Amino acid sequence: MIKTALDCGINFFDHADIYGDGQAEVDFAQAIKDTHIPREKLIVQTKCGIRKDGNVCKYFYDFSKKHIIQSLENSLARLRMDYVDVFLLHRPDTLMEPEEVAEAFEVLHRAGKARYFGVSNHNAGQILLLKKFIGDKHRIVVNQLQFSPTNASMIDVGLYVNTQHPASIDHDGGILEYCRLEDITIQAWSPFQYGFFEGVFLTGNKYPALNQRISELAADKKVFPEAIVTAWILRHPAQIQIIPGTTKAERIQRICEAHTFHLSREEWYSVYCAAGNVLP
């Protein structure tokens, strides 16, 4: 899978300490060793902040200085690497003390263990709070957000401005425009999923109109459906990256076909509407 990704021009790999309880990082490190891929050819990103509890809650969030530093130390050991290119705070910790986060980032950056920093699933206000204490020295460069034709609330709210339609409800502080203004790269996670990990919308029965439109475009462009969904996300001028989440080499190849064509405005909006989104 990793070889296929590199052959297709993909060199960015996303991890988190919580994935497989760390086993994903262990397996990735072993695969890199077995394939003799030089570290400098890879851009590696990992995340921290979600901790398993096993008590009343299945897990809780921890952005304490101690945990942030220890989490990256553990990830580096599992990855068998001296540093990660990007280190993200996972789901927001409402008990976050931004001063501690700033201190942790400084310690890790000064030690050469993390080159850049970012967040995942954060709204504009939460990022602004972090920026107040982090400053420009360790600016937030990435925000991972769920985004796809079936999870497009960050687009809906911008289209339904000045209406009382449910889609006009701002759930995240205008995060799309905020990230564009601040040069924060949005990374779309679960781009082929609908709901909150409810299932894959491609080839499923839940979105027949969407699958029909995707199939029509795929036939017209002579590509696989995965490429249409990918191109739909990449078409947005926010220059969104996708985190496919697949472990199948064949699907990686299909996704990369998105770079062989361009969706027109009419085609882009047709996919948006076929997913059940309604334009005002």
C-alpha cells in the first residue's frame, strides 16, 4: 500500500496515537523498514489528545503539557523516527490550558521532535484561543475536519446566509473561511463516509441519486467513482487535502485518478445537490 502511494506521488501519511491503540504506528514503521523507504521521502503526521478511560466514559481528552510531550515521545518510539513533520491536537479538550499547549509545542520544536503543529476538529474560536498563546512562532498549519458531499455543513452555512433555513446554523464559527484567511490547510477525514462513521456512501443504498451522478461523471471522465469524490473535494479553492483512510492499494490508485481531470462548476454543484443538499 505504501509503495503504491509513493508511486502515485503520495508521500504524506497521517497517524494518531489512538489508532489501533498505537499499533497502526508500529505496523507503519515495520512496513517502512521492510520496504527500505528513506525517512526523508516521507511526510509523517500524528495526533494526540484522546485517552482511553474504561470507566464512565470510554475515553477523555487531555491537552496537558505532560501528556502532549509524552504522547509524541511514545509515537516516535512506535514509528521508529526522530521527529514528525506535523503534530496535531486531536478532538478539542474543553479543559485545555493554552499556556501549557504553547509550552509543550516549544519543548517539542526546540528538541527537533515536531516541525509543525496543527489541530483536528477545532472551530475558529478554539484555534484563536490557541494562537493567542502560541503566537506566530508555532502557528497552526492544519485543521482536520470531516468533509464530503454528504458532510458539507461548512459549505451549507455559507450558502444559506441571511436565511432561517436549518442549513444556515453555524456549527463551527465559519471554519472554512477562517482557515482560508489564516492559511490553515483543511484536511478532509472520512471523505467517503456519511454521518459520523455510519458507513460508506459510495455504492450504498442510502444515497442512490448521489451514486448515480457520481457514476455518470465517472463514465464521462473514464475514471473510477472514488476519483470523482476526490476531485469534488480538491475542486474547492480552499485547496483541501484528503485523508482517505483506505488500506487498499487499488483504491489509492483510483483516488489518484482525480488529478487527471477537472470538474466544472455545474458538475461540482450537481454532485452537491445529488447528495441531498438543496441550494437556496
